[in-house]
Amino acid sequence: MAVMDKPRTLVQNNHRTNARHGSKRAEWAKANNMRILVIDVGGTHVKVLATGRKQPVEMPSGPKMTPAKMVAAVQAATAGWEYDAVSIGYPGPVIHGRPTIEPRHLGTGWVGFNFNKAFDRPVKIVNDAAMQALGSYRGGRMLFLGLGTGLGSALIVDHVLAPLELAHLPYKNGRSYEDYVGLAELERQGKQKWRRQVNEVARQLKAAMQADYVVLGGGNARLLKKLPRGIRVGNNANAFRGGYRLWTKPYGGSNS
């Protein structure tokens, strides 16, 4: 496996500390003297964390949650919090900082919604898998695969974030990658066979993307056990780290 360089952030000397999450969040935010509110939008829950806060706030989402309802719920849950900018991880494709397709498991109205106006602050939006990928990155060429209801994906090469849409590409037997590693397949086949399929898909995509390493995230990654060389399970809390990184160098331009 190729040697991986360290991310060029202001906290690269703190990566090995056990208390890294709180200190990294603070120092990344200080890089631009900004306090960031990070919103991780999912099909069943919305999770929120801000600079200086230790524990995320979680609220239910679901098929009736419109963007306006999400903004209202977040503002109510974070009343009294101070923040200068907002990062949103969106469960769908995002191009140039704008959602392009309505989310499958939420309400409608997300495409074209003015989040900057709603929060009265600058907002950066990326795909949710891309945000977690950004928080998981340790340098080099990294492929991120998010194992949740479906399959999220993103590639980072030398600190440049490229969100991907690999889920619905044809894989085999007339089925897609998501069909083999998504939640429906886990429930249908059971953990043992699903784990084998995840390993095989991760190996193939790692080779196809010429990645130095693969990080597996999402809610179902915790179910994995023995993994092939060069593939590891990430921490879902990395989504918040990725949200902070969106506003710091060298990631500040990654708003796609």
C-alpha cells in the first residue's frame, strides 16, 4: 500500500492523541476563526453539532421532513448556540453546492431551497458521504464507501474531494453495487454473506479507482469484521469533522 501523506491542516501534530476529536474540531475552526454548525441529514435522523459543543443533537427526520421543517427543527434544537457558518451533508447528489435530486427518504422541496437565507448565514452543502469522507481522510488517494440504506461514495485525491455516484452502476447478474451491499441485501441474505459481498465490492472499487486505501462508513459499517488489506472501518462522527474541514484550507474549495 502506498505511503500516505498527512492532511495539510493546522492540527496534523495532534492526530495521534486520544482526545483528538474535541481538540481537532476547535483548531480546525480556529483556522479561519469561524464557528461552524454541521448538519448531517439522513433518511431517519438529522444530527447536529457545532464548534465548541461536545455532544451532537439528534432529531427524527423521515418522509414528511421538508427543508423548511429541517431548518426549523435545527434552529429550535440549537437555540442559544453561536455559529458563523453552516455545513450540510445532504443524502443525494450535490453539484456546485446545490442538491440536484430530491432525497429518496425525505419530503420534497430540497432542490432549489435557499439555505443561506433560511439560516441567515453562509452555507456549504455536500453529499453526506462526501462529508464523512472528508472527515475520514488521511492523505493520498482515498475511496470512501458509505454503507447505509443504500451505498454512498466519494474519492479524495491529494486533498481534492470528488463526490461519486457508484451505487446504481451495473455490477453483476443485472444488479447494481447498491443491490449487493445495501440494507435490503443485508436483511435478505444475512450478515455473513453480506460481509463477503461488501469485501468483494470494496476490493473491486479500490482497484478501479486506484485508491491507496478504502474507508467504510455509514450505519452498517459497524457490522463488518475481518477486512481485506487496505480497507478499514471509519467513525461516523467523522461526518462532523468533514463539515468543519469544508471551511478550512486546503478543503475550503470543496463545495461540490
